[in-house]
Amino acid sequence: NNLIMKSLKKIATITTLAASTFAFNASATIVEFVTSQGNIRVHLHDDTTPTTVENFLNYVTDGDYFDSVIHRAETNFVIQGGGFTYDNGFLHESIDTDDAVVNEPELSNVEGTIAMAKVSGNANSATSQWFFNMTDNSANLDVQNGGFTVFGQVIDDGMEVLQKIHDLSRCTTSIGATPM
């Protein structure tokens, strides 16, 4: 089946991350994160996690991810963003969040998936922050805190771009500290 582009929902230019959303057919949405290291395309799971996908797309449509940054990169674990915007300095502004969404832990946190971050001890606390699983985290994240909602899958060469982001030098807060 050839997918026909029906509409362009939003293009947001972001310093280290951008998302442009393309709706294909009734239930396939592809978002593209445009980063300084290359683009990452993600197929969203509209049918499986509709509330979470709608929540994420609301942030995209509202431009909340404009100038947002990757603020966490954990070796053999996750790369996280969606929480802060770049302000041309070392201090970042928190993204204004909407109401939290109900957890939809239907899919497994395997390598190459994107999931919602949330507050420890509160399964229904996901707002704007998300993370890419850089390895199979299912044994941990599928059972912790009610499970973490996977709402998309990295496609094309997106994992190579994520690895480039992971490999970037990072600052530490003190001598001898381990980078995030």
C-alpha cells in the first residue's frame, strides 16, 4: 500500500529538536524530530495509545517543543527531552505542561521506542517529557510505576542519529563527575 499524505499538521523549528507531523491514512502518524545531528522519524501508535499520541501532538501543534533540548542521555538506557527549551544560555526554561494523561502501558519499552516520562510513584503523571529507549528496557520500565507508555517506534536511520546524540560530549557539574 502506498501511503498518501493527507495533511501537514505542524512544522516546528527547534534548535536541537524539531517535530513535524504528517498524517497518513486514518491511523498512521509519522513525526520527524529535526536535530543538530540529523533527523529522527517516529511512527506513532495512534490506535494503541490514542490518548498519549494526542497529548504529544498537542505539544507539537502548540509549538511547545520549539527550541527544546535533549536534557538527559544515559548510557545503554534512554535519551530524554520535552521538558525544557533553550534560552541562549546555560539556564533553560521549563515547558509549560498540560494536564497529565492516563497511563496506557500497552507496548513494551524495547530498543527504538519512544515513551512518556512521568513522576516516580504516579503512574498517571505523564505530561510533556518523553524518552527514546536506547536498549531493551522492558524488564525494568514495563513493570516500574505502572509501566511507561510506549507511543511510537523509531524508523529509518533514526537510531543512528540517536546514537550520535548519545555520543556528544556533555558537561559535568564537578571534576570527576560522570556525565548524564
